[in-house]
Amino acid sequence: MNTVKVDDKYYVMATSTNWRTEGDHVNVFDITSAKGSINKVLTAKAKGRIFERSQTFIKNDHLFMVSNYSIRENGRRGIARIAVEAVELKKSNSIVTADTKRTITIGDTNGLSASLQDVRVSDNLLYTFWVPANRVDPFDLFDISNPKVGLKHLGQLQFPGWISKAFPLTYKNEKYIIGLGTI
């Protein structure tokens, strides 16, 4: 679960997994009421599994989901990839999914499975850290400033080892990442 404050509203995002199918559901509830009433906003289906609360957040009137998913090959789980998805935060009684302009998938270009390690947000930038089987950690950066128009992949940096936890910060008007991991 993840609880966030957006402007004057409070939301709880609860992830549920159906172990037989790919794609977790993220349920979003408005818990703003001082009287304790809880109102369901929507249920969104992510492309893959969500393991950490940092993988779901609300920004720019959208629910963002970052998940690990596998490409199915001959009915079996295949190469794992990372999906970044956004759905508009508006009341819905049906299960919603992100459209193609609000979905970006990334993964290893050598055919190795990607294991998502950490997700962080700073301003309108989304940072994803994942590691393939060769333990060369890719860090991918996304622009999430205008999800109505679409998400933008800004680039990737690779380095030996992997980052387990990351912390974006700004120092003297420069953006940095402090990463905790293994080399």
C-alpha cells in the first residue's frame, strides 16, 4: 500500500495480485473525508507485478504504475521487462488500463531478464533502477510532466553493479542521485 497527499486530497493505493495471471490491480481510494468515509476512485490493471510502494504514485492528475512483467513465449514465462504506465485519475467503475501513449516498456537489449530494483520521482522526472542477469545496472530516466500527451523516455545510463535504493536530490541547482547498492 501507498498513501499520498495530492493538493488537499489524501489517497490510498492498494495493490492486489492474482498469481495465476500477469498484471497486478491497483485500487485507488480517496480517504480525504474527516468523517472517515472512504471512496473508491478506480482500479487500474498494471502490465506486471508491483512489489514496492514506490512503484505506485499520483502525479499530474494520473496514477503511475511501474512494474516488472514477462513476455510469454509458448505459454511460459519468458524475458522480464519493465513497464511504466499512467492512467488518468478519474472515477471509474470498470478496470482501467493505460493506453499506448501512456505506456513505455524497457528492458535489456541482449535478451536478459530485467529485475526492477527501485523507482523514484523528483519533480517531473521518474527514475527507474533495474538489473539484468549480467549485473550491469541500467538507470532509465523518464519525463512525466505531461501524461495526457504521453510519457517520454529521456535516456539510459549503465554501470557495473546495481542500485538497490536511490535518492534523487538537487544541490546548487544541479540534479543528483545517491545510490545504495553493490559493485
